[in-house]
Amino acid sequence: MAVPTRLRNQFLLSMPHLDDPHFAQTLTYICEHGDYGAMGLVINRSTGLNLPDLLSHLDLPPCSPTLTPHPIYDGGPVHQDRGFVLHGRCDDSWLNTQDITPEISVTSSMDILEAIASGQGPEDFLITLGYAGWGPGQLEEELSNNLWLSCPFNFDIMFRMPAEERLNAAASMLGINLNLLTAHAGHA
């Protein structure tokens, strides 16, 4: 079976035998994938911080009484000092936003956090620190080595489901129980 060459707007599910501590038991959303490599954000591993903690660290006092303590996620091992906000598309625009699809964008500028703190941010969002990155051909090789599965992105899984349920929910979309998978790939 050929490995897909373009995985933008897909989920990557780590296989049970993937023992890299950065990616074991993770669900990653792929923001970009091309000839130059790939970039994604792990969306199911909390850093232990929540939104008020992050805002306080950035000296952005929450102004909205309805601000909920969203968890902050460990987006991956690259540049863990940088934040990324995955969010549903909305009419507002921020300084550094990349549209991934007509319904999903990623923003890495402080102005979106200011909007969230004031209750003016996007309705659906999640915040990560760091990202996952792959060089040219690296992700394709890892897929062919049976380290990952890919499946279509699902808005509800990413934004409306508890983080601890996301990986298994994505696997269920494929009709798979990850606990029953083997580390050995078949090649015809």
C-alpha cells in the first residue's frame, strides 16, 4: 500500500509500539505537509497548565468572567517556547494566522491570546506549546515503518471531546482498536 504523500488537515495516530516519549499515545493534527516536510500539533497531551496560568505568565489578565480553564497542550518537541492556537475560522483576523482549510486556522501571534482573554476570541480553539516537525520524506518513512496511522480530521474530536478520548475516537473512525494492533506491517 502506498503511503499518502499529502497529509495536511489529517490526524496522525501513534501506533501502540511507538515508544518515542514525545509521541507515544498521541493524536497529532497535521497543519502542513509537502516536499519540504511536515508540521503538526499534538492535541491530546496536556502540559499541566491551563489558560489562566498561561495568561498570567504572559501578563494578560483574563477580562472575561466566562473564560474557562482550557488545558494547554504539549504540541510537540520543537520550539516549546512558542505557542500555537488551533481554531475554527471566524470573521476576526490576527497578525500571524495561516488558514489550513476553510474551517480551520492556526495562529501564532499574541493578539489572539489577548482576544481570548477578553472573551473576543474564536469559539472553538485549543492552545499548544511547541510543535511536531518532520524533514523531507521523514514522515513518509515513519508511516511506511508502521509508526503512524492517518485518518481524516474531525472537528468534534479536536475541539469538543476530552483530550484523553481523542486518540481512541480517531481510531474508531477507522474501525480500529489500537490495543489490538501489531507492530509488524504487511507488505505485498
